[in-house]
Amino acid sequence: MASARIDSWLWGVRLYKTRSAAKDAVVGGHVSVNGTKVKPSYRVSPGDEVRATVGQRQRIVEVVEPIEKRVGAARAAECLVDHSPPPPERAYVAPAGTRERGAGRPTKRDRRVTDRLRGR
């Protein structure tokens, strides 16, 4: 296969969960191929650079093999080369409102303090 639709390729290589989500991202202007905003019917071929915003992250991938159908995760990883910057590290947040084991049932006051910590 020499080319594939951009929306089905994005879905096939698992950048988006559904084809309609991939289509909506393309229509919304969150996907560009070789620096140009495209339509969902645009055909990608090997060597194209695809920039897609997935969630809060900017993904930069190169098309190695255009595929129309969804394939397994291992096979999907072979169809692209990821040039994306690494995701930012997550800040560790201690679990709020944990009690020591064996401390017994919380009192009404303890529960209110725990709820306040959890933001409820």
C-alpha cells in the first residue's frame, strides 16, 4: 500500500482511540502533515512527518508504513518512528487522608478532616 487516509492511519497506529476521534482532531486543526493543516481524506505516504496534539501532549511521528486497518500494538509501533519530546515528569503527590492500619473506625471529626484534605 503506497498511501493511507490520515484519519484511519492515526487510528490504526493507536494515536487516537477511535477513528471518529482522529477525524475530529484533523478537522479541529490539531493535526498537520509536513507543516500543513490537512483534511481527514489526506493521503499520507512513507516519510511524511505528522504532528498531532493528543490530549495535552504534542506528538511528532514519521510515517514508516501507511496502514488503513487497526493492527496490534507491536505491529503499530513498527509503522511509525516517534520523534516526540519525552512527556514531562509527574509530580508525586502523597495520598490524602490515609489512616494507619488498626486505628479503628474514624470519628465524625476525622472524616471531616479527611474530606477537607481530599477537596470534597
